[in-house]
Amino acid sequence: MIGLADRAARRLGDRLESLPVLPRVGVDDISGLPSEPLRQVKIDDATAAYVAKMRDPFELLRQAEAQLAGLLVLATAGGHAIAGHPMLELAAEAVKQAEDGIQTIKAPPPALHHYHHVVQALRAIAQATAQARRVLRPRDDAAIDAVLGPLRAAHQNLLWATTALPGFEVVALSQACCANHTATAKRSSP
């Protein structure tokens, strides 16, 4: 017998897979960004200082992303409205602190590619947070999708940032526990 949580997970998993590929949020001209893979980026003193300064803002973005993702699970599976939820305010504060930190950091040339993806993630998470404030009713699919789209773009940019410089990590959502439950539910459904 499939329980309510299994159906909700399957439904959320279906929606995650069926979302359209989003354009990058606020794309600037990136033609001058280095395209070399991680192993070829030269870590000089300025780049090492950048990595040290960027760790806290990057972690705040990861934290806000995780909080928003948790709220989406509550909204989808648990039937909770997320506008006004205390965790939404924590995510918004983390985004603000990350933005304040990022604005004080100057990226040296070897870190420009990383910086670009961190800024894109910041913009997308800020957009997802703003959209989350509009999810007033539980299980409002259109409102939830309006949060999920930018959140997904933010996650992708955080992943790309991890490949641009060493010292930054993000757990791939496809490797998370919930991803395995969704795949299992799909295989077992008629």
C-alpha cells in the first residue's frame, strides 16, 4: 500500500523531472570568463584569499537553499503554507548576509568564473525567496513551481561554482535520500 508520504514524494519527484530547463538568471556577458577546468586553475595568493573570504557567503547560500527546499517539501507533502513560516525568514536573512558578504569580495581573474556562478546563485535564491513569500495556500502547485524553478537554477549554479575553484562543496540533490525514495516509488507504481 502506498502511503500519503509516498504519493507526495512521487508527485514532487515527477514535478522536479518535468520542469523546463531555465535560462540563467540575470546572465551577464561571460565571454571573458576562464573556461579551464578546476585542475588547471592557478591558485595564487589573491585567489586563495578570495576562497577564504567567499566560504562564509557560499555557506549562507547553501543554507538558504536547503531551508527553501525544506519548505517546499512541507508545502508539497505536508500541506503547509510557507509564506510567513519562520524558516522562510531564516532563509531570507541568510540570503541578505550572503549578499552583503559577496558585495565586499573582489574576485581576482582566476576566480571570475566561480564568482559569476555564486552571483547567479545569489540572484536565483533571492528570487526563490521572494516567490516563497507568495505561497499562501498549501499544495498551491503554481506557486510552488514558481519557487522551485529559481531554486533549481540556484542549485545548478552552486554546483558549477564547486567545479570552478577548490574549497567549495555542495551535495547533489540527485544523490540525496529523497531522490532514491522517488526513484523507488516510480519503479513500484503501476
